[in-house]
Amino acid sequence: MDASERVAVLSIAINLVIFGIKYLSALASGSIALKAEAFHSFADFIAAVTVFAGVKLAKRKTKSFPYGLYKIENLMSVVISLVILYSGYEIVLEAVNNNQEGLKDLWLAIASLLVSIALTFWFSSYEMKIGQEINSPILLADATHIRIDVLSNVVVLFAIASSMIGYHLDKMAAVIIVGFIIKTGFQILKDGVRVLLDASLDYETLSKVEKIIIDTPQVVCVKALTGRNSGRFKFIETSIVIKTRNLNKAHFVADKIEGRIKEQVKNIDQILIHYEPVQKEQIVYALPLTEDQSSISSHFGEALFFMFVTFDIENKTAKKIDVVENPFSKTEKGKGILSAEFMAKKMVDFVLVTNGFHSKGPSYVFSDANIEVIVTDKATPESAFEERGLMLYATLEEGYNG
């Protein structure tokens, strides 16, 4: 039995006990208001049974309902919202029609109400806490409903206490309480109906998911991102463009994205990721340069400059050349990994180096970002690209952006 089921069972027991206390006190005191409140608690007992049934049924998956019956929680929360709204109507009737004349054993009635208020307030706080922890709409709705019962108990207590001193202010208090009840009831009703109609996930959650996807080095862009709630659970679907044509690598990237989303966003039931390879007309090479920017540096992380060259795939000619300072050349530790991450963010496809990496860090970064590392024995960028059938000379005659 999980947390939501334990709370539901406890709710059933507490509501039954409170009903018994109020009903016996109503019989002893002759209070019509207390008797009505006792039956109000009995209605809460029925609602608690409904909550338990909703929590149990919501976890089932069948052939007819392969995505589960999670929305039963939202359906039940809508039902409870209607009960809340009816409670407001009931409180008005209690305040208007209540007659305290001829009451007896008032202290017993007051004591029973105080016990009921204490039990109800404690349990509503406990249920609200558990509901927020597991993000259960049905527990949150029931906790709100029970918290309103504290107000209805206070109305009856106020009515009985005021009759002892000759004041009757219960009608004014009832109007104020009913205003809160109507606002709360409609809020729960609106939230439940939104989920039942498959309204989108909130902007904050979708933005968080999008950032997780975009921060993955292999992802070029997010073409589409949608999500919906079902009960306490979330379903997310996205279409992304990945910088690889290898299906195994693409599947690995999708699994990694799914794992990161589930780690950082609560109550994810299912993530559907559609991925497609990037359709590139250009490729980007990167290589470390010496201080005079004329030769390939033998030191990757310590290189003072990096050259980025964009080639047209069809005619294999350079379209753009940029030489930028290595922002991590003076860093004491991890300069190789930081430099590799710097290149990955610039969507590099190939890295040319004269020596293999002594540290495995940059290799892991490049492999993870699907960047191919090419070791060359050529000293200059021109000769290294010429060896690969790429034409850099025409562009270099015009100069490059250094």
C-alpha cells in the first residue's frame, strides 16, 4: 500500500469517527446545526471512499486502457469540487435555518466540535503535504475539501457559542466562508476539467523540458514539444533533429534525453521522442592553432587559438573561416575538456589534431557529441585540408577573420 492509499484509508477512518462524535453530540444537545454538520461529515466519509476507489483504479492498465486510468483521479477531483460547492450551499442553509433555542448540553456540543476541528485540521494538513509530495490531484482536492470542513465546523461552533451570550453573527460569517468555498471549488473544478480535456502542460514544465533537450550537445534543434497531464502523471512528446545519421547513436541520445528529463521533472509516465538526422549542406571543421596562427598546434587544450572552417559539402570549398582565442588556454585544470565542450557548442563535425589525446576527457566529450576526431601528420591547415580533398586556398587568398 503506497502513500496515497494509506492517506485514503486514514481519511475514511477519521471521517467515520468524526461523524459518530458529531451525531451522538447532536442527539444529546438537540442541535439541528450539529446534526446537519454530522451528516455533512458523513458525506465526507462517502467522498473519502470515493478517493480510495479513485486512487486504486487509477493505477490499472488494461488492453482497453493501455495508457492507464490516471484520469480517474482528475474525474474524482471534479466530483469532489462539486461536493465542495454543495458544501457552501449547505453552510448557508445551516446558518439561515439554525435555531439554538432549547439546546442542552452545549458544552458537550462545543467539546465535540473542538475535537472535530482539531482532527480535521491536522488531517487536512497531512493530506495536503502528501498530495504535494506525490503530486496527486485527488488528494490535494480532498485535502482542500476537508480544510473547508474546518470552516463549516467553526460556523456551527460560532453559532452555538453565540447563542450562549445572546449574539447571532453566524449569518455574516457564513457569507464570508461561502465566498472562499466557491472560489476554491471552481479552481479545483477548472484544474480537473483542463486535464480531462487534455490541456497542455504548464509553461514552466515545458520550458524546463526544452532546456534539458537543447542542452544535449547532439541536438541541433527542437521541432515540436507538447505535453499533457493525466492524473498526477505527465506525458511528453517531442520531435528533435540530431546531429548523427547512425540509428544506434540516435537511439542512445534519445534514451539519454529521456533519462535526464525523468531525473529533473517529477511524475513522468511516458516520453515519446521522434528524432531525425540533420540534413546538412555544410560541415564544420575545427583545429588548434599555434600563436602565429599559421600552423596546427600540437597542444589541444593549451592552444592559444582555434580555427573553425565551414565547408560546402557539394563542392568541398570553404565558405567561412573564423579564428578565435581559446578562452580556456590559461585555465589550470580541465582545459582539454572545457575546450572540447566549447567546440561541441559550436556544432563542430570534425576536429583535426596532430596528436591523439593523452587525456580521455576530450575524447569522451567529442564521442558524446558525435564529433569525429582526425589525427593528421600535416603541419598547416592548408595541407591538412588538401589531404582530405577540401579546398581552402581560394578563401585563404582573400584572407580569413582572425
